[in-house]
Amino acid sequence: MPEGHSVRRLAQQFGDVFTGESLSVSSPQGRFVAGAALLDGKVLTESHAHGKHLFLHFDHAVVLHVHLGLYGAWDFGGDATFTGASSIGAPRKIGEREVFDDREIVDETETVEYAGPPEPRGAVRVRLVSRHGWADLRGATTCAAITEAETRAVQARLGPDPLHNHPADRTRFVTGLLSRKTPIAALLMDQKVIAGVGNVYRAEVLFRQRMDPWLPGTGLSGSAAGLLWDDTASVMADGVRDGRIITTPAGFWEPGAVLPSGGDAHFVYKREGQPCRVCAVPVAITEMVGRKLYWCPGCQQ
């Protein structure tokens, strides 16, 4: 499931390429026809993310609310003015490609210029089209046209977002964590406690803070809970910048690398059975709240 940094990047991309544009909105798949009709021809005024939820605001006070879930993804394309990632979300084989070539290369000397969006491929739930580009949504858990009041209600049910990183959010997170007897590895996956953290960030920040995943929230000190928030906010902000989750410092990468290879980007995530990068104890794997949890029995005691 895309984590909070990917959804923030989605919000930024929609803001960059669609804000202020009147959009043609349709549902090629047919499952969002009524919602598309409410949005068709309206102007996108704002896009923002809260945790794993994306909100696209239109000029008639209707909001497109999207949660990608496990299988959702946005694909993008357009003319030479349309820049950014070509796909964000699942499947991972597409990934987030930071340079999008908007022209089809025919040979080394000839290109075909952008001539509008392609025919929809697969189950496109909603398609947004501007003068210069398009965006297709597939496989989302949530795709709904809602009011501004309903948007506020969705956000009110969520915990603080580390990418907003307001002082009041930090205080709210610390207070919520210290009042719960649930293991911290489960609390970090609870979107009502902290919004946007998924399985990768959970494993990595707990390792970076050398925290026992089974320690109850009540077992933390206020300062330790605050540092957990600070580190989460920091690595998620790095994820927004880099377009991927990187939690290891450059000293763990190949010499001279600007960014790490996939295997060097994490301390424990998907490294079960391999020696810990710090203490050499094999990384362990178990299950918590229905997801695989990776941790180091040597460092996280």
C-alpha cells in the first residue's frame, strides 16, 4: 500500500499540473459515472493529502476523495508542459518514475507529439483531462465525490500527519501514544494514532529508534515518543523529496552512490534472516496487526 509520502507527492503533482484548470472528468469503467458527472467541467482549486487520503477540491465545493488501498494507482501523461511522475501507487513494477517522456520515440530523429490522452486501458475508475494532460485512476479502495463538510469529517477521524508536522500534531501523537497499552508497532499502523505510516516506515523508524516493537505505548517516556514522531516526520519528508523510502544513511550505500540500491535503502524491512547492519544478529520476521513485522532482536530490546 502506498504510504503517506507517495500520497503527498500525488497531491503536489495534481497541484502542479491541474490546479486552476477546468477538467473533463469521466469514468471509463462505469463505476463512478454519477461522481464524474458532478465534477465534469469544474475547476480544480486545491489538492492536499492527509495520511493516505488524497483530496481534490473543485470550485463548486465538491471534493474527489481517493484512498488507493493495496491496489490503487494513478497514471499520468501529457504534453511537453506536463512534468512529474508517470505513475504513483501500485503495482510496484510501475513505481514512481521521476522523468516522464511525453513523446513517443519513433526513431532516433523523429518523435510524435502529444495528441491527447490514449484510449483507456483496463478498469479506469476515473479519468481527469486538462488542456495539457491527463490522469487515470485504477483499483482504488475509495473513490468518492463528497462535500467539504464530509472531507472535514474524514480528516477528523484520522490521526496527525507527520508530513504536516505542526507542534500541536506532535503533542497529540505523544499524548495518544502514552495513553495506550497496545504495542507501539501496532499503534504506528493505526491511522487514528498517526496518519500515513505503513509497514515500511513502521519497521524502519522502530529500528532507527532502537525500540522493542512489543513495548506498550504506556511504557514509553514522553521524550522517547517525541523522538519517534520527529524521526518519522524526517524520513517521510525525505520520501517526499526522493520519491522512495530511504532510511539508511550514505555510509551504508555503495561508495559514491547518490542514492542507494534497493537492497541498501533499509535497515530491516524485507531483510529477514540477513545480518543486522549494526549488530550482525539476523533480522527477524513476525506478524502484527495482519502485516509482516521486521525487526532486529539484537538492537531492539
